[in-house]
Amino acid sequence: MGGEKSQEEKRAAAEAYEYDKDSRWADYWSNVLLPPQMSTRPDVQKHFQLKYYQRYIDSELQVEPLSSLKDSSAPPRTSSTTQQRSVNTGGPARSTGGSIPPRPAARPSPQVDGTLKLDQKSFQLLNNSWVVVMAVFAIFPFLPRGIADRGYRFSLAGSAIACAHCLYQENRRPRTWNLQGLQEWMQTVVPSKNFLSFMFSLIFFSSINPVKFAVIPVFLRSLEQVAVILRRNFNTGHIYKRYLQTPCELLVNNQTMLYTTSANAEIGIGFTLIFMFVTPQRNFVQALIYWQLLKLFYRAPGTSTYHQQLWSKIGARVNPLVNQFAPFLQRPLDYVRNWFLN
């Protein structure tokens, strides 16, 4: 009796829950795939409200299948032939030898809950989680080289896909496919962090020789995205509250540290490509393209603050040493500085 009373109380609480004030219920109900004649029925909507309550609020609530609701709410059917005979004879119809036998009752087909749909948030979560795992494989020191190289390629490919998906969701397509429309669209897309991260991933994914330091900015970006998505959209789950809430809040609250670390890695990769000129792995085209990307990092609104601070610190340390020990390098450095700033 205690269990029945407990279920009655849970069901009463579920029925009294204000679903219209919960924004997640609108997303849940929009993802339910039902025929039009069923979606307007109050008992069907009530059933999915209970399913929503069971999934997101109280997992111990017991909800009966939708097929039982359909069977109990459907009125008994009477064949048109029997009704016609009853009207004509004034009494119940009598079966004859030539009458058509009644059809067997159809078996109820299993109902499919249409809520298992890969939406945009779930796609981004899975994609960025894939990038995080592959980046760990790429930078872990004790794994075989083949596995590390595959993790390097897969992490950059996943990052490029995630950034391209975000770009499409934020900017869609150009309004007009002429020169003016493309210019306006590019002026909006190019300064965004997603475009810069997409180009960063594409540059190092297409390189012949892997640069393992390139995984660090990709890893930090995807780790931050995973924490933000989990905290914003999946914060009611039991697993999140027990295992993921503390690290996710720690990452979200320390975004400045993540961005600064990423900027350090991006600038360090640029100098690494220059130092590689004296090695057999040198790639002049890749280095030139990447330094053009660093110029965009220096100007873009989302990354300029951290890159400009780091370049200021580098100049404050390097300029006194050049003036003291190698003054002949002052003019070449001025040319390089003017090229970078213009």
C-alpha cells in the first residue's frame, strides 16, 4: 500500500507540474513524432507530460504505455451492417449462414517514443567530446605513434566539423549570391572565433608533418564547449549532478585562463614553424599561411585582447635584449612588426 500511495503522490505532483513555464518541455514536445489526429488529444499530451516528468524530474515515476491509453479511451465499435439491420428490424441483427465473418482484432503495434532525436545541442556535445578524447590520444606520451597520429588527425577533423556547424547555425548562407552579398557575409564570418578555429584546424589537418602543439588550442576549445553545453542543457541529469557539475563549473568560471593558455599555444606554434625552417620538416607555405592567421587572431574581437597582451609582453622582454646585444636586428624587426600590424 505504501508503494501505491507513493506512486499516487508522484503522479499527482507530475500532473500539477507547470509544463508551460518549463522551456525544456517545448523542445521535448516539438521532438515527439505523432500523427496529427493523435497530437491534439488531451490524453496523449498528458501521457507525454508524464514521460517528460519521468525523464527529467522524477525517474521513479511509473508511466503506463501509450497503447493502454489508446485501448481504454477508444469507444467500442459496431459494424455498419449490424447497425443497419438493427434499424430495419427494430432489434438486434441475427447472423445467417451467408453472413461475412467478423474481422479479427488487429494487434496493437508497438508505440515508438519520438523523442530520441539528434538535435543540434546533442550533435555539438558528441562532436566536441570526440575531439577531446582524440586530442588526449594525440598528446598522451606513452601511446604508439600510429595511434597518436590518428588521434591528431581525428581531433583536428572533428574540430573543423564542429566549427563549420557553428558557423552555419550562426550565419547560415549569404542573402544573395552576388559579389556584394558574399562580401557582407564574409565580413561577418571572418572575424568570428569559429571561423578562426576552423581555419586553424584545416591548416594543420592538411599538413604532411604533424605539429602536436596544434592539438592544445583545439583541445581547450572543445573542452570549454563541452562544459558549456552540459551546464546549459543537461544540468538536470543524475550523472551530471554527481560527477560533472564541479569540473564543468570550474571550466566555465575560468574561461579567461583557457583563452590565455590557448593564445600562448597559438603564438608558440607560430615560432615553432619558424624554427622548423632548419629541419627537414620545414614547410614555408604552411608557416606563411599560419602567420596570416595570427594576424587575424591579433585583430579579431574575440581573440584580440589575449593576443595583444601576449605580444606586448613578448615585446617588453625582447626589445631591451635586441637593443643591448644585437642592435643591427632592430630594422629587420621593424619591418616584420609593420607587416604584422598592417
